[in-house]
Amino acid sequence: MKFLPAPWRWGFISKIGQKKGCIFCSALKKPGKEGLVCSRGKNYFVILNKYPYSTGHLMIVPYKHSSNPAEIPPLETVEMWELMNRALTLLKDNFNPAGFNIGMNLGRAAGAGVKDHFHLHIVPRWEGDANYMAVIGKTKVVSYSIEKVFDTLQREFNK
């Protein structure tokens, strides 16, 4: 079995179970860059992943604290889809990724770091982004600072 090292995620993983409350609900109460919330919609918000797999890794999260998307009224899920499409456009226009991974991890066994508040991941990808630095050097190269990505996406979502 092969393993893909992701040492930049240790800060997040090591805190699981230590903090009380939901990181998404807490982020909504923080100002500006501190909460990393790029956009607030009617039923969902867009937040940058503090421990990204790649530059611009963001999540679309419902305000309703729920572990199961089936608990959300179908008409409300339209907004999530619209935010996803808008995020794809903004990421493509501002960071020029070659592709995207999009998905949800529902439950701890499925890889959910936050198992009680579902969210949709959007992970921009570039050709060669899993190059020798991560594979051999065990070092993740993130080309933009999270502050720059936040400023860009917040500005674009608020246009």
C-alpha cells in the first residue's frame, strides 16, 4: 500500500477533538480574513480551507448545522450548486487551474474532518501539481498565500 504524505494538514488533524464547537459555525462569527469566509449567501457561505490541498481550495457550507445533505430542502440546494458554478468561474478566471476536484466526505469513515457539518469541497488542480516536491521531498508547494487568495475571492464574490 502506498501513502501520500500531507504534512501541511497536521495542524488541523491534531486539533480534532480538542476544540469545542463547529469550525464552520465559529468561522461565521469571525471578522474578515480571520474567518476566511469569502462570500455569504442566503442559505450557504463560501469559505477557504485553512489547510488546503492546493491553492484556492474552498468549501461551500450551509448555515444550517447538519451532517446530512438529505436534511436540506431540495430548493435550498440550488443555491449550493449556483455557488459552486460561480466559484469554479472565479477560480478559473483568477488562478487558471487546469481542472477541479469537487466532492463531499460524509462521515468520519469517508474522510470527513468535520463530520457534523457537511460541506462541498472545490479543489483547483494544475498539471503536475503532485510533482516531485510532494512525492519525494515531502514538501507541499502552495503558490499563493491564503491571504492573497482570500482577498481575490472575496473581492470577486462581492462584485
